[in-house]
Amino acid sequence: MTPIESDEQLMIILICAVPFAALLYCGLVMGTLLTVPFAKDHSLIFGGIFALIPLVTGAAIWIGPFRK
């Protein structure tokens, strides 16, 4: 198997898996904000935290190869 074929397979997996992971994450966030009383009372703080988690993760993945 050549590297081009493995990269194509990886891209297919990523294209299929990322939207499902995002949908699952949104469901987790909405479920948490609807069921946990402390999260209901402090929804702005929890919403900010839940918004920062994918942002920080994406930035770490993007910047990771450039670190030395």
C-alpha cells in the first residue's frame, strides 16, 4: 500500500468521523446544560468552557507540528 492510498483512507475516515464527533459533543453540551443544576445556574461560564475546549484542542493540533 502506498502512502497516497493510506492518506486517502485517513481523509475518508476524518470526513466521516468529525461531523459525528461534533454532533456527539453538541449533544453532550446540551444534555449537560439541561440536566446539571449548577450548569443551568452558570450557563454563560459553562458555555464558554464548552466553546473553548474544541478551540484549544484544534489550536494544539494545528500548532503542534511547528513546535520544536
